[in-house]
Amino acid sequence: MSRDWKYIWNPITGHEQLFDRQEDPGELHDLAQQDGCRGELKLWRGRLAAELKGRPEGLSDGRELRCGTVPVWRDPRD
């Protein structure tokens, strides 16, 4: 059985949140600061860094996330 995780990263502040949606479907308990979840947090941080690599916002080099300014809305067709 696998867990259903939700990872949230604020690109302006760098604040992270991690939720185990199987155990906490209401997303009431942020696990990002718990020692037992460091590996899971690192995994999701790396996945997002890889996903954002090469985007014009410059929020990732493919290995690490970088905080920066982000436009409120950007039309993906531009």
C-alpha cells in the first residue's frame, strides 16, 4: 500500500508543507517539520526541483529550489 502525499512549496518565502492524505485527508497536520518525514520531504522537494528546471521563472536548477519573485498570473500561451 502506498501513501498519498501532498507537498506544497511557496516560491516566494520557501515555506514547505507536507501532508499524508491517507492518514490525514483533511490536511490538518503539516508533517514538514517532523524528523520522521525528512526523507519524504527531500523526495518531494527534489521532484519539484526537477519539474521546474529550465522554466523562465528561474526557481530551480534541477536539483534545488530557489526562492524568487513570481508573477501572480502568467498566461501559459505567452
